[in-house]
Amino acid sequence: MKQSDFFQSVYEVTKKIPFGRVTTYGAIARYLGTARSSRTVGWALNASHHSSEFIPAHRVVNRKGMLSGKHHFGTSTAMEQLLENEGVTVVNNQVVHFEKLFWDPVKAL
């Protein structure tokens, strides 16, 4: 699969994450059948900020619920603010009740 096709596949899954929920880079990679490509999912989401369409990349966190990609959102608090606008509580850069808010595309799609 070409990189641009993979990135577009990541975007399509990311757009399906429900408002107020989060998923992980690894969960997206598993859904796409490329379980070892969570870093590439992160690269795709980093590049999504240049897309003309809205990609809710702020809803994707690391496997522990940490806002590991927050430095790609313009300010150090933008990712947290976007999540909190959706009712997601973040404390010390970690999603509170991560297990409850976790959306698994493998199960949901």
C-alpha cells in the first residue's frame, strides 16, 4: 500500500471516532490490518493538520491514554482543549477514564 493510500485510510477511520470518545494509534493500525504500524498512523495524523478536511486527530492518543501527539496541535494545550470541548477530562496529559472512553474500530466498524 502506498503511503498516501495508507494515510487516507487512517483519516477515514479517524473521522469515524465518535464525539467525546478516543482511540489509539495501535487500534487504528490493527483495524487497518497493519498492527505494527502505529507510528506510521501517528505520522499520518501529524500530516492531517495540512488537510483541507477536518480530521479529528485530537481523539487519538497512545495506548495508555496519554496525549503523546499534543505538540503537533499548534499550542501545548490545544489537543487537551479540543478533547475537553467534547467532555473528555484530561489530567496531567492523560485521558481520565480512558478505558471507558476508548473506541475500538475493530469492534465498532
